[in-house]
Amino acid sequence: MGYPTWMTAATGRLSPTDLALVKWSCIAFGVLLAQRFSGVRQLDERLVGAAVVALAIKPAVSALGAR
């Protein structure tokens, strides 16, 4: 199975909830990067890191084939 075939199959299993969680995970990761490189320091890095992981778990499991 080639990469394009795998990617199509993996993303085809994502529900709208999974896509929303991926979106929020990316936003949280952007906040984490902003904390590292600018003056945005009000949020605890561990809290933001935990949010990134928590939001990414279900879509990763869905994309990788767990049903």
C-alpha cells in the first residue's frame, strides 16, 4: 500500500469530531510555540502540552485503524 492510498484510507475514517479535535490540537500547539518565542507567558506550558496530547489522542487512534 502506497502512502497516498494509506493517507486516503486513514483520513476517510475521520469523523467531524475527529477533524475538530485535530484543529484544536493544532491551535493549542501554536499557543505552545507562541509561549516559547514571544511574551505570551500566562498559560502554564504543561497545561497547554497536556491539552495538545489530549486533543490529538482520539483522531490519532481513529486514523490509525482502531475501531
